[in-house]
Amino acid sequence: MRHNTEIRDARPGRTGGTRDRARDEAFIRAVYDKHGVFLLRVTTGMLWGDSHQAQDLVQEAVLRAWQNADILDPEAEGIRPWLVAVVRNLVIDGYRARKARPPETIDTALNDMPGPESMDPALTRKIVREALADLTLQHREILVHVEFLDQSVARTAETLGIPPGTVKSRTHLALRALRGALAERGYTP
């Protein structure tokens, strides 16, 4: 089966006519072979090291060279400044387009959303007071001495007149009850 190597000229502004696919491929290959490495290095420099975008712009420049293949010679040194000018214009167009559009959102914007750790202190105090109201008198009393007054177990036992083991067990149970009361209110420290 024979394939037609003639293709329609799809370049803008061209009507009718056909192009030779082998000649087009040879033109593109010659541009890449002779100027590709240099063009990629220059473009990457213009884009401050963004090699992915540089590859895209080099590809666009070669496409534009192909669109002007009838007036450009890939082997001539005069095509190199033309390619660099095309790339420079593409870089400038990209810069201007980014300035004209609002900036894109990035994932780090979600990190700036307020969470429980940045709640208003007055709201936190209100939630803690309500949760403490749910506790028994013994649990509130132990928490006031051990947690808020920062007394030792021995000092709390002496003040309340109970054994130190009882202070430890009540403190443990009181903290567990307080965590439960806070969780019911949607607050998890």
C-alpha cells in the first residue's frame, strides 16, 4: 500500500497547495539539530531556569520557523537571530499575559485558613467554661488546683485533705471528662 507523502499546507494564510512531508520533517530536524541546544539554553536563561516552559517555547519557535519555511534556511546562520527574537517575543507575551490575569491560587492558600489553634481567646475561654460546668464538683476542684493553680499532687492532697493517689486518679478522670465535654462542643485541643 502506498501512502501519499503530500499533505495540505495547514499554515495560516496559505491557500491550496500541498507540502512535502519528508521535506517538512527534514526542515524541522535541521532546525533542531543546528539550533536546538543553543535555543533551549538561551530560552531557559530568559525564563530564569524554567526548563519545562523553555522546551515549550522552543517548540513554538520551531513551529513558527516551519510556518515560514519558504523564506528560511535552517542551515543558514541568519535563522538563529530570528529564532531568538521569536523566543524573546514569546517570553514577553507570556509575561504580559500573566500580568493581565489575576494570579492563580495555589495549595498553600488552604494552609492560611483559620483553624482551632487560631480561635479567638475569648471564644476559647467561653467553650472551656461551659465544658467545666458539665464536670462534677470534685473534678472541677481537682483541675483548678492541679492544672490552673499548677499545684503539685502532694500540695493538692494536703489542701483538699485527700490521699495523693486519689488526687492522681481524680485528675486523670477529670481530664478525660473535660476532653469529652470539649469534643461535644466541637473543640479538640
